[in-house]
Amino acid sequence: EQFDFYNGGGLDVCFLGMAQVTASGDVNVTRLGDRLTGPGGFIDISQCTKRVNLLGSFTTGGLQVEIHDGELQIVQEGSIKKFVTSVPEVTFSGSQALRRGQIVRYITERCVF
């Protein structure tokens, strides 16, 4: 019944993690290097929710940040970029979300797209 609720558009807004993102808004959360992870309810939730907020850091793999006087300081940049030219697997399609009329935000510690 829970997934029927998600698939039926029962959520107004959702907040989900993102592993990799392309300039066209495609998101990968399932194939990370040699690791293949199940998306859980990611697909069910993200496909039918009107407002989708995808959250993650700009880089990973050693990223260290601090906040001083209300400003973000990058102490050490991560070694792995999360915003890439292509993804090995599309778990969320930016172009299909646009066609469905979804409002999508990509939120990092540095900015909101």
C-alpha cells in the first residue's frame, strides 16, 4: 500500500539523496564504480512526486568543509566529482521530469540548481 501511495502521486514533495548528476539533470544512485546498489523506493518516490529535491555534496572522497562567520569554507576538496558529463545508469531522468511537469531542485553544500 505504501508504494501505491507513492506511485499514485500521494507525496507533494520529497527529499532524496543523489550520487551523480549530469548537466541535463539525470541522476545515478544505483551504480557507483564497481558497486551496484538497489535504489530502494527512490524510483517510486521520485517519479510521481510534484516537487523533487535531490541532495548531495558537490564532491566526495575526502571532502572537508567548515563554516566560519556564516560562510562555507572548503578545507579539502573531495577527490570524486559528483557532477559529471554522463552517468553509468540513469535512475532519475531530468528530461522526463520536465515533461511530467515536476519541479526539481539539486541541492549541494555550495549551491542550489
